[in-house]
Amino acid sequence: MPTIKAAILGFGTVGEGIYRILNEKKQEIKRQTGYTIDVTTILVNDIAKERMPTPGVQVTNNIREVFEQPQLDVIFEAIIGEEPAYTYLSEAISKGYDVITANKAMFAAHGPALLQQAEVCGIEIGFEATTAGGVPIIQTVKNLLAGDRIKRIQGILNGTSNFILTQMRQEGLSFKAALKEAQALGYAEADPTDDVSGKDAFRKLMILSKLAFGKQPVWETIDIQGIAQLTHEDIIEANRGKLRYRHIAEIQIDENGNLSGSIGPVLIGANHPFYGIDGVDNSIILDTEYLGALTLTGPGAGMYPTGSAMINDLIQIVNTRKRELISS
Amino acid sequence: MPTIKAAILGFGTVGEGIYRILNEKKQEIKRQTGYTIDVTTILVNDIAKERMPTPGVQVTNNIREVFEQPQLDVIFEAIIGEEPAYTYLSEAISKGYDVITANKAMFAAHGPALLQQAEVCGIEIGFEATTAGGVPIIQTVKNLLAGDRIKRIQGILNGTSNFILTQMRQEGLSFKAALKEAQALGYAEADPTDDVSGKDAFRKLMILSKLAFGKQPVWETIDIQGIAQLTHEDIIEANRGKLRYRHIAEIQIDENGNLSGSIGPVLIGANHPFYGIDGVDNSIILDTEYLGALTLTGPGAGMYPTGSAMINDLIQIVNTRKRELISS
């Protein structure tokens, strides 16, 4: 049975999730693809740090040792921040490795360049996990684009913000208290600035824009508002009128191909598809020419949803490569 | 530029939708697949009936003339009822044509046999349009199954029933009056029995069961209830308690691989994802092992959503075949 050799860059929650699922689903993946997936190398920041056992895997803090692995096929990237992730993936593509990333900050900024580089080199990039966690929005948009046209995308793209707004409404908490709870439950980072400022949602919107419309707007033209300015009183007052605040990222294309978008809290009524989206869920509405409005809702984050999205990317890539091989 | 020759069996709303979209999207499909799609033959019931002009296309009421077309590649099937559709598609597969169907009654009953026949013959079957109209549930389940496992499926799978329940609640109509409105708006058939008895939802559930679990339950073990027994008073009484009736089709698999399911009206509260699904929309919740719960919502029927789903099937099939060709 042929084997696919994989490396994992970054071994935080997401990297560990990939490793776990790859092991738990070994038989299933073999059945689905005909291949055994072997993780040969894991790149970590601090080699001395205690972590889950990974028998037979080389654990290194040196990217050169990853690239020097013989017969490496695919790289899972789960590093945080633009660099060194972009440099690593760009080198990986030039060396002929397929890549699968969960890194939204990196992919929002450098996705267009990486996609172009990948096309030239005949490399596949999986980026389902960069946007809306376990919701298969990337795959759905790709499929839709084959026979349809997307006119507008609206999304609840940051689970932390949505959780905070939900807690403020349901439990009557202040923004600060709700944020503290999100952090206690592991939903928000120690530094939650990117989540509550709207920056995280903005990045995901830029990734969707490139995919759905073939381009991104000039970043500075998009008004980005977070949720931090919403008071407990705002929320309660809205709720009295049966309205709810949702943090919505939105982008649309006009007939001339011009993009416009915005990110911020929006007051919506009970007939809006986002009215019932509570907690850490993400939800996305795609307005299309033929299909009408399609809504996808699911978990916005988490070790297993994110890891699972990356494994699905892997299987798609393996099946593409396999078809090429079988017929060659 | 290579050409794909297609036939359309059945030229009612759905068949006409396919023809329209194939013409409107000719350039786009060529760009996406590299192929020009030409409809060469249309099979109709009554050759004398007035219909939209289809220049250059052979219109016939004789299936033999369809199968005698030289170099036919793919057959779109949009006939109503199990026969003669099943016999036609079975012959099409044995002759080596890929098939794309929107026929849920036929595919619920004969899908398992056709899928097996297609596997033996190396043929692709597209059946996205059989279930939940424009909601890409078939593709989503296929993708999910690659790296995940589905435990339960719940769906609002009949748009007509959902529209009637919505009208009864929002407008205070009786079942009969709401049904009449659905018919006036073209949502319900002249004979709406299958819609309001739950039979239509049952068929779609069986198609999903085969896809998600690899098998269907024994049909007679599933309790099928429709919405006709719900009175205006039931709906208003529920609404007073902030509850809503939804017609839900549900199937689940236990650890031993046993299937159980039911179809009927269910009283749900505001926290249920189906609470806000009004009108002719369909919605499906997939409970999975890794991803958690994923909800898809969109138009359940209509010429363009259904036609668009079939064109997406076509593009998937063409791309699969193309990869085989390119590498061979």
C-alpha cells in the first residue's frame, strides 16, 4: 500500500488535532484514498516543552530538517501569524509539496500570492480551515462557482464575538464579563484583540473575497468595527424590541465588478437567518444568481472541527493526485 | 474545443431549467471545464405540445432515438415517477453514458441498484437535484464522509409542507386555505398528496440514508406522518407558547449500525436551528463525529435552483473525466 508522508508545522491546539485525527482515522483514510498517511516530522517552537507523545515522529525546531525529509508529500501548517509561515509555505510550494493551512492571518495577506505560485508549480493548497472552522464554506463556494455566480457574502465569522454577544443578551453580562467567560472556556485568546476588534472576521472575509470574486478589495476601503463599543444597555434595549446584535462581515460585487464591504455589529430582526445563530457558531449566507440564498451554519472553531477540515482538504488533494496517477 | 453531447429526458419545469441554464452559462461552463455542452436531443411525452423553441435540437417522444444519437456523453433525467425513468437510466448506464437525475421517486427506490450498476460500469451518477433542491447536501455529505462520520440527519425536506405550516402560523390560515395558496403560487402540485403526506420527504430521506450510511432502513419500519392532520388551532396554540411545528424527517445510526428514523410534525422551540426556517426553504442538520452539527439552508425547489444543481453535477463529472483524460 502506498504511503503519503506528511509534516506538521506548529503543534498547538490545531496541530495536535491534525495529528490525533490522522491517527484515529488511519483506516478510514486508507479506505477512502487507498493511501496510508504517515506523519514523519513535526516543527515546534520550543523543543523542550512537554507535549503529547508522538512515537516514531521527528520533532524539531529547525525548518531545514523538515524540508530535508526524504519523500515528503504534504505539509500541514498550523502556525500563528504571517511569518515565518508565509516564507515556509512559499518554499514548500517551490519544492513541490502540497500544502494545507489553517493560518488565516497569513492566508488573508499572502493567499493570493501563494495561490498564484501554486498554480504555476502545479501544487494544491487546501485552506478550508482558515475560514469558519468546521463549516465547509471553501469547498461549497468552489463547487457553486462551477455553475453559478456569487453576488454577496454575509457572515458571522468570529465565534468569540458571537459568543460574547450571546452571553450579554442571554445572561445580562457586561462586555468585559462576557469576554472573561469566553476566555475561561477557551474560546478567546489570552490577547482577544483580533477577535473583538473585527480584524479576525476581516481576514476571513478577505479569503472568501479572493475565492468567490477572484480578488480582494483594497483593505483600507473596508470599514472594520468590532463589538467592544456595545454596552450591556444597547443589547438589552435591542432585545426589548425583539432585535439582536450580530457581528456581520459582508462583501458584495456590483455589475461593474467593483467590491464593497463592511464589518461590524448589525441590528437584525427575527426573520434574518442570523437571528438564531447563538454561541460560538459561525454562519454564512451566499447570495447567488441561480441558487438563490444558501446558508451554512456550524462550529466556528475547535481542535476537531479545524483538524477535520484539514483532513478533508488532504483527502481531496490525494484523490486529485490519485486520479492523475491512475490514468497516467 | 471538445464538445460534450447531452440529452434531456423530460421537458417540464426542471428539464426546461436545465436547457435554459446550459445555454445561458455556455461560456462560463466552457471556461470552467474546457468543454462546450451541446444538447442534441430532448425526450418529451407529447410531441405536439407547444413549448419553448430549442433550435437545432431533435425533439422526440421515442427513447430509441435518444440512444441512437451518435457520440452521446451524458443524459439529464427530469421525468416524474419511477417508470419509465429507471428503465431508461439503467439502459443509459449499460450503454456507457453518465447520468444526472432530479427524479427523487425513482432514485429513492432504485438509487441503490443504479449506483451499484454505475460502479461496475465506471459510470458517474449525479443526483444532487433529487434532494433539497438547490441546497448542495449531496456534495456536502460526500465531502464530509471522506474524513468524518455522520451520526444523524434531520431535515425539513419538503418545501410545500413548510410553506403551508408557515402560512397557517403567520396568516392564520386553515390547512386547506394554505394548501390552496401553495398551489396558486406554483409550490404544490395539482395532486399534492406526496408533499403533505410526508412521502416526498421520506423519499429524500432514503436517498440521504443510502449516501450517508451506505444503506436504507426497511421502508416499512419508518413511521411516516404528514401535516394534514394539524389544525389551525394546533398551530395557534403552539405559537402562543412560542413553539412552532416543523415537518421533520430524521434518521440516525447507532453503534451497531442499526438505522432508525421517523417523519412527521415536531413541536420545536426558539433554540432549534429549524425555528427560523420559513416558507419554501429546505434545511438539513448533519450531526457528525468530528465537525459537530452542520446546518445547510436554502431554496427547496424551483426551476433555477434544481437546474443549477444538475449543472453543478455535470461540471463535477466533466472535471473528473477530464482529469482522467489529461493524464492518460
